[in-house]
Amino acid sequence: MKTDYDLIVIGSGPAGKRAAIQASKIGKSALLVEKNQIVGGVSVHTGTLPSKTLRETVLFLSGWRQREIYGRSYKVKENITAADLKQRLTSTLTHEIEVIQHQLSRNNVDIAYGHARFTGEHSISVEDHEGALHPFTATNFVICVGTKTRRPENVPFDGEAIIDSDEILHLKRIPRKLLVVGGGVIGLEYATIFKALDVEVSVLETNDFVLGFVDKEIVQELIHHLRDCNIHLYLNDNLKNLEKRDDGKVICQLRSGKSIAVDTVLFAAGRQGVTDDLALDVIGLEADSRGRIKVNEDYQTALPHIYAAGDVIGFPSLASTSMEQGRHAACHAFGAEVHSQPELFPYGIYAVPEISMVGLTEQECDAKGISYEIGIARFREVARGQIIGLREGMLKMLFSIETQKLLGVHIIGEGATELVHIGQAVISLGGTLDYFVQTVFNYPTLAEAYKVAALDAYNRMNY
């Protein structure tokens, strides 16, 4: 393996993989450094793919999607075990790793396995898994090291009864009672996934709201659903003390004075950038208190030849946006033309039910002083929703009263993360209300909800 490259990428997650491949596609030599012994990063091993695979497995085995038709007692498999959940996970991740390795090989990207640390502005040292050091140099760098779970120092994590969101994938048993600490995206995804297994679930959130960046009406729908399926929400409260008893129960004392006894406590209260051992001080860079690196609109750090992309730079911390950030960084590093729409991206939350959105929320329209009207379609109102037994779910669109252009799309319910792309395309192309009123959608489909919501908006605008 050579030691001097045009680009060295640290981290093989979505951002790192895309950056290295993009550099190769424009004729530059690229080295990808991965500290683990398998490529893929958090997205493949503990984050995006595992949690979504777990979700799909649970919804299938529990018969969740069919319960409105065949009754709440309906199940595909009666006694679901942790081993059942892991079977599909293993095959999915094995396949994805093979795909990534093939993509890197096909694009002539070299891989070095080990821990990278900066030794100079154009040099790093990679410590392999036997402890040997290997020096490399490059013209440009992209830091894509991702994040790790935040673990409060006063919490006695044991990997069994008190766990973080990485360890939940390795549970040996399915708990009967679960407390999720953190009402953010990760916390609510796992809370609703385990509720589909008929686990008794509680969610503890220090704020008096959840998902503050999501359209308020969608959040209200979600909270209604959570309470309807008996997920206990403890808002504006926090954990005061944990006590693990000899019988395996964990007693959780809250600041409010309430006490909760559970089998398992899952901490999902944020993540931390993995920048503490990159030797950033050697090159004069520093990360903030959450381990995040500050970048400009082209993902350059304070050193113009060193870029950062993915979760390590903060919001939105999505695999999809991370890929685009890595591609953009690699193109910019070598002066290649790059076209991107980083501000218009869909956000997907894989709770049960799914949530997805693109464009402006009502809150943002109000803050910007934009006059708008909304249109809403309930999934139970469209034929496809009746066919597949949906009793919940809605699609909401925001239109400018002045121009009738589509401003935002917000969906909660089955297939939300797929349906949102129709709205994304229309916003990107400057489409208006007339597009949805005049367009023919396949029937019966959930996509027909776009036309129903548009007609609702039309009626509101023509009162």
C-alpha cells in the first residue's frame, strides 16, 4: 500500500464512503481509514440500518400492521425472542457490508484498518489492531468519524439492565418493562418499536415537549398515538437516582418524586462526536463540548484543506445528508463542479408510526411572516388506507397564499418516509397547488392522499 494520497478520509460511514468514492471518480487517489475491523461505521453497525431492520422485524413478527383488521391479539409468531430479532439483523448487515466493500474495491479506494491520529497538517499515523504505527500523508483530508452514545458518568451501565442505544441491539432477552430516557428521535423510535412487542414502555424527557423541530400538528398526532397505545410519557422531568435490586429490577427515582420499576433502562439522550482521540490539537483544530467540528458551507474546517462531514458536524445527522456532505467535500477539495441542495432534504423518523417531512413547518412560516394555508388528508380517507387497515396517519401540506407554491410536506403514518419524496420533488421544482389538483395518481395508493390534501387546501383558499 502506498503512503501518500490526494485524499485521506477518516471514518467509513455514509459520509466517509461517499467522499472516498467521489474522489476516486474524479481521478484522485483516496485512502479510507476505519478504526474497526469492518467498514460501514455507526450507520451500518449500531445506528441507521440495525434500528430500521429491527423495526421491520418487530412489525412483521408481531403482526402490528394487521391488528386493525384481525384484532389486537393477532401475531405472526406467538413467543418472540431476542434471537428472532437478531436473525434478520445479521443477514441484512452482512449483505450491506459486502456491498460497501465491493463499491470501495470497484472504485480503487485503499483501506487502512486502525486508529488515525494527526501528526501534522498533512500527515496522520494509523495504529493498527496489533499496535503497529503506519504513517500516511495527503493533500486533503475529510474527517467523518461519526458519533457515539452519550453516557452520563453517574449511571451504572451494565450492558443488560442499564444500557445505551448501541447496546440495545445485543439484548439477550426482551424486557417486560422498559424506561427510555430521552424523548428525541432515537428514544421515540426504540420506545415505539418495543411497544409493538407489547412491552410496557415509559419515556422520560427533560423538556416539556418532544421533537421540537417537527411540525406541531404532527407531534400532536404522535403524542395522541403514544398515549392511545399506553406509552407513558414523563415530560419536564428527569432521572434523580437509579437503583438495581438483586431481583434484577431497576428502581428509577424521578426529580418530580415519582418512582418507576422496570426491567431495563435505555439511555437515548443524545450523542457525542468521536473526536477526542484524533490529536486535533496537533493541527490547531478543536471540537466543541459535544465533540462536533465546526465547518463552513463547503464543509471546510478552520484549515481549508481539512474537511469534516456527517454526524461529527451536527444537525441533521442523517445518513442521507451525510452522504451528500461527503460528496460535496470531496468535489470542493479538488475544484470539481458540485451542484447540491443541502437545505432541501427530507427528514425521516422511523418510529411506529413513521414520520417524515420536507420544507417549512407551520412554526417556521409563522416566524418568517409567510401567509399560508394548509391541506390535510387522513389515510383512513383514501381507499388504500382502508384496504390495508389504517386507522391512523395523515398527510399535511403547506401552500403559500400569495403564490400557491408548495412550502412544506409533513406526514405521519405508514410509508411516510417513502411518500415524502413526491413533495420534495414538487418543492424543488417550484410546483404549486394546481399540480396536485390536476395530476392523476395511481388508485388505490397512499400517494392519492396528496390530491385529497390539495383539494382540502383549495377549498380553504376559496371559501
